Amino acid sequence: MKISAIQLNSQPNLGQNLEMAYNFVKKAAGKGADMVALPENFAFMGDEQKRLEQAEEISRATEKALKEWAVEFEIYLLGGGYPVPVENGKVSNCARLINPNGETIALYDKIHLFDVELSEKETYRESDMVKAGRDIVVAELFEFGMKAGLSICYDVRFPELYRELVKQGADILFVPAAFTRPTGKAHWETLLKARAIENSAFVVAPAQTGKHGKKRETHGHALIIDPWGNIFADAGEEPGMAMAELKLDDLKEVRRKLPALEHRVL
């Protein structure tokens, strides 16, 4: 299975972002990707209030585009996180996985919300606008004999989520993200490697990079990591993509040689 983790510099402009995402999906498919994963906030990023106000339009346009692209390029396509209106004036941060027939096979609402104070000038309160999800989501990728476990960004700091995904059969752990520059520099690669190693699973992490609007700045480095913790591909700091071939036999071999998942006590 050849997979591409896209890296974008999304802005508070829906049409521009969808055009940019489409071009990268097309490029990845042209290079033979069977599955393409887009990052968190790929359709709109940089002004949280406008994102909330435009959530219905963003959601409608995004879902239509994802379905059309999956069918056009005959690929699995993960929309890594976009706003979907829910009750009480809030949105969910939703990841949608679509198969090559244009059918939605999984929906995941981000469980862990990014409420942090990194400095006096950099504070985030995702829960002010987003309703947290509750469901753990694993989807079958039938043609490839593997299962995909879904998560989004801040989720990566909670290893119990990924252990549960693997207990439910996940072979590939998806972590589409918009990691801030300071936390990304400090923790991004380490956390992703840890999730891969401790679960003997592939990790695919599409990312945002650069400045978004006037204030937000992200780390970049979309990564694909193997079950041994080796980095297959790193997109660096510019918009682009990480690509790699994931082989089920390689995953099985790691789990055979080091059967830590079978040795769990708790």
C-alpha cells in the first residue's frame, strides 16, 4: 500500500485551500498513492472565529470535494480535520475517511481538545468552539488487509487512545495535525515515534506548516514512521508530502520478533 501524508500551509480562505489540497492529492495520486491523508484544518485555518462562523459552508464544500477527489483518483482519502456544526453553536473537529467509490467508511470526532497556555502571548482554547468526540474509530482497508485507527493532533499525547485503537485491530495510526511551532519542535517527532514503537504500528501524520493568517504558526514535518520507529519519510518545513510504501508483512514481522502487544498485563 503506497501512502501519502500531505503537508499544507492552509489559510483562512476556503476556496484557495481546497484548490491547494486538490493539487497535492492529484500529485500524490499521480505518483501512485493508494491512499492520501490531508492534515487537520486543511480546508480553513488562521482565524478561529471566522472558521466557526463559516463552519456550515466549510463542512458542505469539504465533504463534497473529498468524495469527488476519492472517486476521480480512485484512492482512499482522509480529510484530516474540518469543522462540522453541532449543537449549542459549536462544531466538531471531524476526520472523514472515504474509499475509492466515494463512500464514507469512517468518521472520527477529535476527543482531546487543545486547551493550553504556551506563553502569555500564545494561548489556545479549542473547547470554547469545539465539542469533544467520544468514540474510538477503526476502519477496514479491505484491499490491503489492514485497519486504520483515526486520531487528530493533540490526541497524540494520550497513549491510552492508541493502545485501544490497536486492541481494536489498527495496523496504521493516523495523526493528522496542525502542531504549533514550539510544541512541534519539542515533541512532535518523539511522540509519533513513541506511538509507533509502543504499538508496533505504522504511523502516518500529515501536517500543517508555516504561518496561517496573522497569528498561528505550525511546525511542519509530516511524517510516516514504521513499527520499529524508523522514519520512512519527512516532508520538511515547506508545503509538500511524505510518501512511503507500507507492507503488511513488515508489520507482522516486527510483531513476531518483538511480541510486546502479547505481553500486556494491564
